[in-house]
Amino acid sequence: MLKKTISGLCAGLLITIGGSVFLACENRCIGAVLFSVALLCICIKGYSLFTGRVGFLPEKHGKEDWAALGLGLLGNLLGTVLGGVLIRLALPALGDAAETLCLGKLGQTALQTFLRGLFCGVLMYLAVSIYRDRKDVIGILFCIPVFILSGFEHSIADMFYFAAGNVLNIRSLVFILLVILGNSLGSMLLPLLNMPGERSKS
């Protein structure tokens, strides 16, 4: 249990770094591309990122898989909140940028937030599955900038932004839960749609 939580924490810290470089870049396109280093390192090191693993539940969903996913999510939360607090202390300007970003996010409707999370989930599944199946990073290098520049929501990155921006309240909690739900369903969408085709082949 501790090992899975620590793996999630490591992934959360890497998302913190990705989120930080995005906040630091005046050019959103450059920041979005550089954010990719987070998922790239997470995949190479095998750390537990909730949004990178939840899409594979349709293939394998035993009790141990659910437990590992939950512990990984807990680690992601710990890593991003800790990272966000430390970034705000070390780089106050990034904390201010995160606060502005988060206040804008809270202006979205619940449906908008959920749908943005759903589309991000689709891209996260593609990025990780392409890496797992082909050992190719091209999915990561394209899917991550696409979801960021499209305005889609990534629950773990948002955990970092809200912590760094010190925007921690009931509204932000509801926001994160909606994004987690959207990310989860979006990540599982393609595997679930493809399952009938896989069955027909067998």
C-alpha cells in the first residue's frame, strides 16, 4: 500500500513540475509542449498517475486494481498539494498565476467542467496506451499539448493549480471531483467502445 501511494506521490510531484513550467511560460504553446515532460517521465519511470491508468480498468478491474488506482490517486493528491504549496513559497509569481487560472476555472458550469474532463480523459488514454503498446512517445508529445491548448481539464494538474493558487474551498473540491469523473469516463470511453469489436475477433 505504501509503495503504491509513494508511486502516486512521485507522479504528483512530476505533474507539479509540468504545471509549473506551463505557468512560467508566457507563450501557452511552448508551456503546453514543455508540460509533456511530466507524463513522459511518469511513463518511463512507471509511476502511478490516476489519469494514465484509469482507462485500463475495462481490461482489468479486480479488487487489487481498484485499490491500486485509489492509492495512486491519494498519492497524486499528496504530491500535487505538497508541490503546489512549495511552489507558491518558492515562486510567488507562479502562485499568483495559478490563482488567476483557478478563479477562471471556477467560472465554468458543472457541465462544462465535466465535459472538459471527459475529453482530456480520451487524450490521456491515447497518450499512455500508445506508449504502452508501441514504446513510442509521440502520443505523449502530441496529446498533452492538445488537451492543454484545447482548454480541457486534467484533475491531477488542477489539484496542483488549486494548491499553488491557494484556492482551497468547497467549490474547488466539487470542481476537482467533477474533473475526476470526467477524466475517468473519458479515459474508459475508447476501450469500452472497442470491446465489442475485440470480442468479435476472438
